[in-house]
Amino acid sequence: MSSEKTNQSWGGRFSEPVDAFVARFPASVDFDKRLYRHDILGSQAHARMLTQAGVLSEAERDAIVAGLDEIRGEIEAGTFEWRVDLEDVHMNIEARLTERLGVVGKKLHTGRSRNDQVATDIRLWLRDEIDAILAELDRLQAGLLQLAETEADTIMPGFTHLQTAQPVTFGHHLLAWFEMLSRDHERLVDCRKRVNRMPLGSAALAGTTYPIQRQVTCELLGFEAIGGNSLDGVSDRDFAIEFCAAASLAMMHLSRFSEELVLWTSAQFQFIDLPDRFCTGSSIMPQKKNPDVPELVRGKTGRVFGALTGLLTLMKGQPLAYNKDNQEDKEPLFDAADTLRDSLRAFADMVPAIKPKREIMREAARRGFSTATDLADYLVRKGLPFRDCHEIVGHAVKYGVDSGKDLAEMSLDELRRFSDQIEQDVFAVLTLEGSVNARDHIGGTAPAQVRAAVQRGRALLAQR
Ligand code: ARG
């Protein structure tokens, strides 16, 4: 049977066309066509290198490079006809090139294989995605610094076990998110180094007999290093797994952040307002304003964890070198990158729009005996052992619960019932301002420390 009836790229050794379903089942073009730009970049670099290596003439190279540029134009104009029978993005583009150039198009694939081609494409694609994600992270972090600076003096309850623990400044709370995101940034930058190594030249698995010059393609494509082993180059997807791990951690952080926004916008907390554009109403309950964006980010986190688990599982049983299993790397990886990028974008847009309700936050901090530890620390400074102070303050809090008074609302006489070491200067300690101002060290919640941390954060962003 002629090769027109079977697949034109590998049909030579086959004697019957594949079953219609089997033709569709292995195809990846529906999802891998989004690699087209990187596939074309890789092919153009490969053609240029082949000319330097004396395999293609300059005229052939020029025809291929220009032909690929035109194909990119067709794809972007929406006039390119994607064919499922051509399986994937690589064969679709190559077939079109051959349609346009004739025999010259068929020379492009000299000295390479789809195995090193696809490994190269994914790395080029992921490198760009990471850069876009890092840009969104920068934007979100800059927004957090701005809000933290404005809210450096705003007092809210800090929680442990979701019970009021000690007063903190809202700026300090926001900077906790800044720290987490800084580590996410570091992880992605580090991951990018290992993404940015070139498998091109590995060919199918063993390298190629042509005198290829891998340093040429490496430089043309902006890779930092050349993969040192062809079998590894075509087969491992650890870089994609590593990205999904870093993305999972970042989504875990955004999910926790989301949970706080959901709590804070509730009628029970009312710590913040989110503008209407990040919320939706209910079709049945007219009073509702639901914090959809944070809820969705929290929900989408599961997809990214799923991608990580999926890719680990995909790789764990594979012998060297390339196996068709690897085609399953793309959808989870694409989905993880899209989800992280969109979630960061949503947060970068939303954070500057957060409107804190300062009076309500302050009142919540005042109500929960949040300065009890400050009273204990005060008694320690008067010379009592901490455990005794803890007990004394426990009695005072019990009295406060029964009488409906916060510690700062009790008279000196009332307080002295619990310890005669308590004097007039106690009130400076029991106020919310006294409490936060006293935690005045690197990483502490004092407004002065928040301002210093904002400056450090700005310096960090500036040197990226
Ligand atoms: N579409 C394939 C993938 O995504 C390209 C590589 C196929 N190689 C092969 N020898 N079948 O992995």
C-alpha cells in the first residue's frame, strides 16, 4: 500500500492503514499544537546548525527558515489546517513545510528525531512560562509590599488555632505572604536552570551520525547547557515534575491566602472588603456577595497537585529511553502552568484592591485578651518566674471573662488583686499599640519593623 494511505511520516514499513480510532488515539495535536512557536524556533536553529555543519546548503537553510516563518504566520492567522492523521504538532508543521517547499522540506529532519525535538520544545515552552509566572509573582509581591506599608500601623488579632492569640499589625500579616512568595520565586528561578538544558542533538536516543554542532544550537536557542547524555535527554521529564512541585508549593500558599480572604470577607469576621469585580452574587439569595476568585484559586490548587502526582506516576515505571508514555506529560504540565499563572494574575490584580476595615480588626484584637502575654512578660520583668506570671494572668483573664472587661479596661486596683507587683506603668503594656510596638526586632510585628521589612522587600524585588 502506498505511503499516502498510511502515515506519510513513518508509513514506509507499514502495510495497512491504521484503524480510524487507532489513528486518533495516539494523536496529540489537539493539545500539543500550543508548542508551535517553540517547535518552529527549534527547527530554525536546527536548520541553521545543519548549514554550519555542511549538511544543508545556505539556500536550503534560507528556504526552511522563511518557510517556517510563514507557517507560523498561517497558524497565528488561523488559516493553518491541523490534521489529526499527522499525529502531533511536529509532523503537522513538517508536512506543511514539505507541501510548500517540496524536497527541501523533507531535509529538515536530518540528524534529529521527534524524541529530541519534543523534549526541546517543552523545555523552550516551559522556560517562557516560568518567565511569565515570575513576572506575575513580582507584580503580586510589589502589591503586597505597598499594602503592607499602608497598613503598617493597622492592628488586628493574630491567631493560633484560629483563636485570638496576640495583636499583630496587618502589614506584618501581609508580609508573611510576601516571604512565602519569595521562596516560591527562588524555587522557580532554580528550577528554570534545569529546564534550560538542551536535549536537541540526542536524536532518537543514541545521538546522530551527522557532524552536528550542539554548541551552535545551544547558543541560538539560549540554553544554558547541553544535556550530557542522549538517552537521558530524550526521556527524562524531571524538569517538568520539578516545575509542578514548585507550582504546587506556590498554589498551596495561594490556597492558604485564599482561605484567609474568604474568612475575612465573611460576615463573622468582616476584616476586609473585596471589590465587587472579584466577587459574584447568588442566584437565589439577594444579600450574597461571594468571594469567588479566592475560592476558585483554593479549588484549583488540587489540579496542580494532581499534575505533580500524575507526572511522577507517569515516569516511575519507564525504562530508558523515550516511550510513548511521555506524550502524556503535556496536558498536566500545561494545566499546572496555566493554573498557576492565572491564579497569580488574579491575586496580583486583587491584592491592591483589598480594603481593610481597620476599626473592626482593631475591635477584634481588643476583645480576645490578646495582650495577656504582654501582662505576663511585664510581671517577668518585675522579677517573677514566667510560670507564676502565666497563672496570675490566667486568673485575671478569668475575672475579665466573668465581668466582661478586657485587661486594659480594668482599674489598677482590680489588676492588683492578682499581683501586687502590678503598677500604673502596666497600662502602657496592655494597650494594643504597646503590645505590637514591643515586638521590635527583625521579623517582629512592630510597625517600625514592618516598614523596615518593606524596604528590604523592595530591595529584593529591585535586584531580580
Ligand atoms: N508527540 C510525541 C510526544 O509528545 C512526539 C515524540 C514521538 N516520538 C515517537 N517516536 N513516536 O512525545
